[in-house]
Amino acid sequence: MVLLHPENPWIMCSSYEASERITFKELSPFECTLCTYKKHPRDRVPDPMKCVKKYRRSAAGGGVQSQYKANGTEWKRSLEDLEISVDYLLTVFSNQQSEGMEEKASLIKTVNFVDDRLRAVQVDITTLLGSMSDIDDKIFDKVKGIQVKLVRYNILTQHLFSEMGADVYEWKFTNTALTTAISSFFSACQGQKVKGEECNLDEVMSYAALLHMAMVLKKKEAALPQTSSTGQRCGLASDGGDGMSVILNLYRKHVQKRSNAMKNGSLPRYHWALSIAGAIESDNLLSAMRLLAPKPSEEEKIDDESRWKIIARCCIAQAIPLMRIGIMRRYNKSFGKQEKVRDDDVLCLPSPDAAIKFCEGIGFPTISSTEGGQADRVVMKAAPISINGDEIVKMTNPGRSMDEFVFGKRKWLSCNPLKSKKRDPFDGTSSLQRAMLKLRVREDPNEINIEDEEPRMIEEIVRQGEEDPNEIDIEDNEPNCNEAIARKDEVGVLILSPGILRNLIR
């Protein structure tokens, strides 16, 4: 488990605030000492290396109010301290525990803690930049680095909690946090005198475009009741209208003044999102679906490209059923009367059965291509498409059923432990040689001449002997065999492994 720590105590929170929160019983288990994190809030003791500044509204006596150290000097977080705070909080999110905690917390408890502290980070960034008379490009680069991590984090958590209602998960707050991170990133880009690399700008512009198109798809569906901002789980409202003009305006605002950015092909991710948006706008939903669908090559590892594609699909995943409905409506117009069609490929569903069930849900009759078999064909122009309000609300809030579409068919979506591979470090040796070698290791591992022995065998026996000299076993579990195992917390949320979460938001 990798946990980042500040080099010095009280970097992420002042000792004054920590003592104040002891009084008001506001210390989280994530920021307490190992001996007290399980205790009642009144008995908890803050850990100076793990305590993080809490968000407070200005009207409630928090916000930009000054705090002071014990020596009387003003305490405030520098940009470097804010970077450390963000990295530490995102690591707590990935692990659902702070260092030393014996058990993992539920994801909702972890995210509630992290979200609150990240809101305080955003306030401090705004205050810090506002107090500077001259901001150089290096500072803006650091701000952009922080914001792009927060954009990824907020998009990913929205997907992970896509099945949670507003009574459990604060959708309004998380939408505000995502909007703030995106707008702060773009503001930092505009503030730079010399334009830097386009990589992160390209990535964030693609997310903004897809979030906008998810909102457009929701608004276009007449059968779907519009939700308030409190219950909104899909997309992000953008200023400037509902069409392609908003997405093109991203280019005009943030790229047009940069030298030949689009001509030189330096914004491939935004260009990809633009292709999807154009296909949706022209009602060519099949093309948009094929652009979005995960490719088998993406399932091999998480590199920068596949990480971006996963977060990009998170942006629009909850609107994918609306695209599927649109595709079927178009098919119903294009094919002949009573024509029988197999549509599991175009709908990008995990199985033919899932495709048939989806089509039945929106009113299509289905039949079997073989006598007495299961239904595997959809009959076109046999009946009008009819979707009742309750059914479409269920269909268009697919939640975590979109995991396979978002992440691809990856092994780390499974909660079942992977079978560890066994190997025998004594392979090729006799039973007498094994016994003598084990005896020598127990007596003194440092006296073994490595040149005379098989290096792998020595390494294995010494490792096992250090763990327990009396319990040397030839079975070795692969060190990372359980790293990619997902788990379900007590609330029932499927949580990806710490390593996977870190790679997705790093």
C-alpha cells in the first residue's frame, strides 16, 4: 500500500484548527493517531502528518479566515503544500484508509472525507492566487496539474456512485466540484503568458465536450423527465446553449490563440470527442457508439491512453442507453416491415440476451431464429416504440451495469481472488539437497556462497527464512496476484483495487 506523507508535521492543517476540531468532535478517523482512530470522536487525537484542513463556509467562520501558528506567525498552505494535500487525499481515496488503519472504510465514507478536504483546497488555491501580484507560468502549471487530477477524480467517483441516490451521495456538490475543477483548469490556461504543453488541455477539453454531450442527450429524450441539479447524475451543463457551438467554443476560447494547435494535430483527444459530438448532433449514433466502445487492445494494461479513454467513457456512460434507444429508433425506420434483425453488436451490450432484453424493454417484439429456441431476433416495424416513464427512468440510469463498457472486459472488475501461481524453487534438486540447504539457511543465511547455489533458490529460501525460519515453504504467491482484485464494501459499492484507482487519477 503506497501512502504519501508530508515531510513535516502540520503542513496540511494547522495545529490550531486541529485542537479546535477536538473540542467540537470533528476529527475524522482518517486523520487520527493509530491508537485513537477507533475511539469516540471526543477521545481522538490528531496525527500532525495526516490531519487535513476542513472546509468551512465563510459565513460559518471559516473560508479565508486567517489562522496562526504557536509562534504567532500566520499559517497558510503554500502551493506546494496544496499539491501534497491533494496527492495525499487521492491516495487515501485509492486505499479507503490512511496509513496504519487496520481495515478499509466504505467508499462513501472515504469520498465524503476527501471531497470536504478538497473543497478546502480549492478555496485555498483561489485565495492564494488572489493574493499574488505577479503569477508566473510555473505557478499556473502547478495549478493545472492539481486541477486535472481533481477533474479525473470527480468524473471517476461520479461513475462509481452512479447507482446511489441523492440521499446517500451529494450529487449537487460533486457536480459543483467537477465544474470548479474544469473552470479553474481553463482559467490557469488563460493566465499563462507563454503557452505550454497541450497534453492536459487536450484531455480536459475532451472531458468537457463529452460531459456536455451527455447532458444534450438527456435533454433531447422527450420521454425522460428532467431532473433537478440535486438528482443529476449525467453530464454537465455548459454555458452557451445545447448544441455543438458550446464544444466548438472550447476551441475558440482556449486554443485559437495558440499557434496552429489543431493544424499540427496536437489535440487528438479533443478531436476524437469532437467526432463523437458531431455524430451525436447529426443523429449518427451508431458511429458515435463505435468510437466510444472499448477496443480489445485497451484491456492489456492501463497506460496514459487507456486511462484517458476510461475516464472519457465515464463522462458519457450514463447516457449510453439513450444512444441505444436512438439507434433502435433509426433501425425501425430503415429496415423493412417485419424484418428480423440481430442487434447485439451495434448496441455494444455484453451479450445477445442483454440486447434482446433491452429491445423488449422499449417495446420491440422479438422472436427466435430457430424453432423452440430463445428469442434472438428483433422484429422491425411490427409495433410502435412505446416506453413508459418508469421504464425509461430505469433504463437511462444504468449505474454500474456500464462497468464493462467503461473499463472493458478486464479481470480486475472481478471480486474473486486470482489463483496464485505455484513454483518450486528447489526444482531439480534431490530431497537430501533440499533438507541440507534449508538447514544451512536456518543456521546462518549469510554463510551461503551464492556462486555455488542457484540464485533463485537462495533468494526464495532466505526470503521465507526471514519471514519465519521455522516455516519455510516451497509455495510462493505471485507478489501482485491480488493487487487487481475489486471488492464490495458494506454499502454494496464495487470498488476497484488501490493500484487501479491510483493509475486512473494519478
